[in-house]
Amino acid sequence: MKKKVMCVFGTRSESIKLAPVIQALKKSLYLTPIVVVTGYHREILDQMIGCLQIEVDLDLNLTRPRLSLAEHTALMISGLEEAFNKFSPDLVLVQGDTIMVMTAALVAHYHKVPVAHVEAGLRTADRYNPFAEEMYRRLASQLSTLHFAPTQQAVENLRRESIEKHVYLTGNTVIDSLIDALEQLQTSQIDQKKLFGAADFTKYRVLLASVHRRENRSAMGEIAAALKQIVDQFPDTQILYPMHKNPVIHDLIETTLKNHPRIILIEPVDYVSFVWAMQHCFFILTDSGGIQEEAPMLGKPVLVLRTNTEREEGTKSGALQIVGTKREDIFQAAHNLLSDRGAYDLRARSVTPFGDGQASHQVVNIIEKYFAMM
């Protein structure tokens, strides 16, 4: 009888990074995936599920507006308990560093079900930055049995925490999804006007912005001022900004940036379309983790609007530059890329420090071997 692997996710990023694993599980002779969706930023998640062709077995629909972290944790635990009781999985598969990852690992522990953690071992060594993700992933590591590390640095981070058993260097599954998206784009037509509004990738140097992290809410004024200063200083630029569905972030962005003629605010687009925008933009300003992994492969410089990153491999390659959230620092870094072609070309090189596109197959092969040894 096939072993049941319950794949749990609830965010856009998790769906992108678990989709290729779920597809690989479907092809396994020994494993069968059970897909459980917790639901978070409902509209974006539904868009991703459709785009990535994920078949959902249980939708817990735990989306609630403006919950505190404690309330969200309690809701996740009770909802996930329902999933465990319904399916009695043999293993739980989670990805990344969200509140869902931590709570799924905890409920699995209560049920004495092993946990497999995709993208394990990322660390900043600052428990409050990113908040609260740094502690979510640390706690998940302590509760997990199988650890799928995306890079050698992640492996070493786990070893420093005395986690050495069942640690596997696999690469990051986001590269698998990125390669799939690039293949789709070779045969797909993108409706630029419909998706990106007034953004004109032929007339302007379009900068892609994506800022949504909880710790950056208080800095949105500085970030917005920097974006305005960039487009005012460089008339040949536009900024394309897909707005996050978090109501607090969404309202801040719309209130501060909606009236500038060359700052294009749009609703979130599907993954393949977003990859097209990354391909064709000049560079990216973001606090997103996934974009820090995808952009280097596309040869796009990234200004990281954070004070640290758990993806040091990207900074070492030169693809990523940590600039923080102060207006002047963001502007100066952007000014350098926009005015110095040599500096830009030095950064705009395709590098792949995060994987080769085979991570999902490795994950599934390792899980098969784990059960074979039991």
C-alpha cells in the first residue's frame, strides 16, 4: 500500500515551491500525495492553485481578516487537527518558514507523524528578523525528521544546531518551478496590457517592486519616498508594483503611491506572468525571499529591502545587495544601477546558487528510501 504524504500549504510562496514536489509525488510508485490547503490571502492562493494545476484534497479555508499571531496560531492548530484526523497521514510535508509550517509540524508531533521540511536550514541568526519567520523555521527544524536543505550553507546552519541526522542537500524547489514557468513562456502569449496596465517594457526601464513583510510596515513611508525619488530622478523609468493582499500593506501602498504617473500599481498576477515580468524588468526591489532565489538565475540584480538575508549565497554571487529600508540608502543603490552601466552589467549575470531544477525529484526519492528503511 502506498504511503500517504500530506502536503500542507497556505501561501503563494508555499504553493509555488511545493507544486513540483506534489507533481513528483504523483509519479511515485510508493507514495501518494494528499494536498491540504489552510488558506491565507485567499484570492492569491486560489490564483496560484489554478495556475500551477494543483489538485486540492481538503481546503480548511482558515483565512480570517486581521488576526493577531496568537489567534492565527490557535486557528491553524485546530484546523490542522481536522486534517490529521481525516487522513491519518504517514508523513507530513511542509515548506519554508510560515506560521503554517510551525503549526503543522507541532500537530504532526502530537500525532507522532514524521515531518519532512522542504527549504530547511535558512537562518539569519536574529530571532526577530524576519519576524516571526526566523523562529517558525527554527521550531520546525526541531520537530522535523527529514530536512531538505537548499544549499550547503543551510546544511551547515542545521549542523550548528546539532541537527545532522536525515539532512539532505537538494537545492531549492523554487528553481524547479521557475524552469517550468520559463518553458511555459516559450509557448505562451502574455497580455501585457491586461496584466501590467500602463507598464511599458519597451519605452521605459521598468523596475519591479515587491514589498510585503510584516517587519517593513513601519518603513513603508521611507520605501515609498525612495520609489518616488527614483522615478523622479530618472524619467526613463517606471516602477511596476504588484500589491500584496494583506490589507494593512495594501492600504499603505495604495495611499502613498497611487497618484504617481510612472508608478504602476496592479493586483497580484499568476506565477508564470510574474516570471515574465522578472525576465523583462531592469532590476528588482524586494523584501521577498523567493524572488531573491529566482532573480539570480534570470540575471536580474536585486536590491533587498531588508537589514539582513537568510540567502547569503545570493549576496556572495553579487546578484543580491542588502540596502535596508531607509530612503537614501535605497535611492543611492538604485541610482548606481541606473546610472553606471558597468556596475549594472557586473551584477546582471545569470547565476544559480540555489539549485539545478532537480530538487523535487531528490525530495521524493529520499522520502521513498526513508520508508523503505523503516
